[in-house]
Amino acid sequence: MTKTISYEAFGKNDIRGIYGQDITEELFYYTGKGFVNYIQDKTGLKPKDIWISVSRDARLHSESLAKVLIKGITHMGANVVNFELVPTPIGYYSEFATYPEAVLRDNIKISGALIVTASHNPPEYNGLKMTFNKNSLNEEEIKAVKEYTKAQMSVDSTSTKHGESRLFNIVSQYIDSMISKFGRVGEGIKIVTDCANGTAGVVAPKLYKDIGCEVIELFSEPDGNFPNHHPNPSDFSTLTAIKEKVKETNADLGIAFDGDSDRLGVIDSDGNILTGDKLLYIYANDVIKDLSIRGERPVIVSEVKCSQVLFDQIEKEGGYAVMAKTGHGYIKSKMKETNAIIAGEMSGHMFFKDRYYGFDDAIYAGCRIIEILAKNKKNNPDFKLKDLLKPFDKVCTLDEIRYKCKNELKSDVLKYVTSKIEKNNNIFETKINDIVTLDGLRIIFPDGFALIRQSNTEPVFTLRFEAKTKTKANKYKNTMISILDDAIKEIEEI
């Protein structure tokens, strides 16, 4: 292997980039070695006592990358349990799973998981998600792995040890564990699944049938070319086929997955898309009802882009609503900090500590929405998911706007916007109740909010607007865009 490696792919939440450029077999070989060093430093274990699970998604280069990743791990003398192609949440689950003696002896535990995936990115991308001690690595921990990886570059690669690598089919255990939790809860429920030719197809349709659902499948065969549509349910243009199939078959529900199955999109029986905040509200409402009977008040975490209705209703119904920065790494950290029982994002990441392990698993989240639907239909055969979303009928939330702005200007532009609003509290012609600066500016009005935040990955601002009427929401939108136009014009002229 050559040692011409770029480290640009090491990001805040994972490793990710274009295959053949920032993502290469060389990088993954040394990352495997560096990850072993990282675990040694954290645990004091000798390499021979370290076991790491490795899994991959359906991308055309994932198998090759997984092979060299395993080679790097075993060349350090550490060991691998290889699941091959499975959903990312099963990689997370591997640290909680039980293993036969033939795979792991003497109560040895999995120290961490390495998952070769680029999630919902286009086919030319790939990457790596990493966990240690049952938690995803955060930004600082990823930086540490990066440094260990760099250090391995200077080590003589011919001086290698030989750890073990064992294949194990974990899917059947995962499905059995879900059946033990949900039984035949889906009996009488008809659903459509869209696995987007990603990893969900090896688990979700069978599981949902096993818990009693009638399942109509779309695009279940894993194919790294993603021939039918981009595997990203938060991009509503990818949901056309499932919306049509739900209506055509009179299904109760549609569940769409992203490429590695840690995010879901839900379609109701009328073909309407449930945004992430609405979906989280349904989950939160269900849990709050159950726990309030015991006198408990659960913490629910979500992000700054969500509807104000979500936060207000959680508080009104007996929960604690906590707002976090956008990004599943921030959500996970806030969930841990506040001991939250559920969390979720607009993008469709849903995290359950209630009756589960706390990580984002779209297949499990699908079981929970099926359970809620079935429970309500038993009491009312005409029940629809939209019956749970009446509080959202009182507001108009505009679709997310992506306002283009050069990365090098974004900080100055945001300062300009902040200054403008601070100098003229009536700039939106509505009283400002509060300004939340957790992640950009969330300006809260008596009847809604306006949000501007910098994208972490693209040269855009994300804008969201909500009010009691569409006219008012558009007023907030037009005012913000006017401020942004002025800001960019003034800053570019300096």
C-alpha cells in the first residue's frame, strides 16, 4: 500500500468523503490499526483481548474497504467479529448482543464497532461510523483516532501480528430480540416499506411480517448504485413511490429508510409525509401518557429546527422539552447529559432510551410507530395517525429554505443579522419574546418563530419559519431574506 493519505474525511460525527479521493483502502487500513491503539489507550487491554465488530452498507466499495479495515485491526493482533452487510443500528446493537461460545468465549465483550457507510450520501461517497463502550465517538474522540491513525503511518507495516476474524450472522438474533419486545403487535396493520436499495432490506420487511404486519415491499434488494432513488427520506422528492403505493394499496402506513437504516421517513394513510418533529411528537405523546401514570415526567430532546408546537406540547402534556443543536452527535450528547428518554431530529434520526438502548435505529422506530398505530386502531378502527397531530393544525410551518452563502462569509453575515435585529426589535413587525442563540438564531414570537443557522457542511444558511397563518409566516420569511440580501451586499462591498 502507498502512504499518500488524506485525512480530510475525519469529521465531527464520523469519517466521510468521496471514494478514491479522501476515502481509500490505505486510509481504512491505518484507521483500523489506529482504532486498536485508541481502544488500548482507553481500556489498557492487550490487542489479543480486544474484539471489534465490523459491518458495512451496500455501497459498491464498502466490501473492499471493510476487508482492509479488518486487515488493519488483525495486523495489530486484535480481533474482529464480521457481520458483513447489515444496517448501521445492528453495528450499534453488537455491543449489547450475546454471542455463542464459538464466536466469543469467556464472557469477552465487544469493545467497539466500526461501520463502513456513507449513510444517505450519493453512491460515490463512503465513510466510517465508530463506537466505543456503547457510545458513538464524538468530535474530540474522532480527532484522537485520527492522531493514532497518523502515528501508525510511521510504523513498519511488515511487522504485523495476526488477530482472528470470525463471521457471525447477527440478523436473526436482532430480529428475535425485536419479536420478544413487540410480539404480534402489527396484526391487522398494512404497511409499505421502501428500503431504497440500502441495508434495511435485509431486516425490516421480514421483521415487520414477523410482528404481524401485512408488508408491501419497495426496493428491498441492496444495490450500491441506488437505481430507484436517492436513499434519503428527509429529501421529500425521494418519497414519491412510497406515497403512491400507500394510497394505491390503502395501507395504514409507509416507512422509508435511508441508506444505512438509522433514519426513517413516515407516510400516513393519506399519503402525507410526517416531518421529524411530528413523528417525534407522536412518540413523545405515547411515552408521556404511559409514564405520567407512574408520576414520572420524562425528558424529550430535539433540535432548533423543530416546530415550536413540539416543545410547547411536550411541556403541556407533562414532559420536559430540551432543545439542542442540529446534528445527531449533539442530540446524543444532550440526551446523555439530560438523561432523556427519547430524542429526535427533523432528518428522521430517532433515539429511544425507553425500552431500548438509546441509539438511533430506524427499524426499531418503525416497530414503535406500528405499535402506536395498532394500539389506537384497536380502540377506534377508523383511527389515523393524523388524529394525533391536531396541535400542529393551529400553525403554518413553511418548508425549509436553503439560502446560499459562501462559507467564508457566513460568520460575518450572521453577525450582521444579529446586530440588525438587536438594533430594531420590531423589525419583523411582531413582538420578539425570546432569541435562542444555541445554534444560529431562533427568534421566538408569540405566534411562532424564525430560524437562521449555518450549515455545518454546505455553503448555505438553513431558514425555517412558523406562524399562526401562512401570511404571517411568509412575512417572517420575506423579512429575514431581505436582511440577508442586505448583509451579503454590504459585506461583499467591504
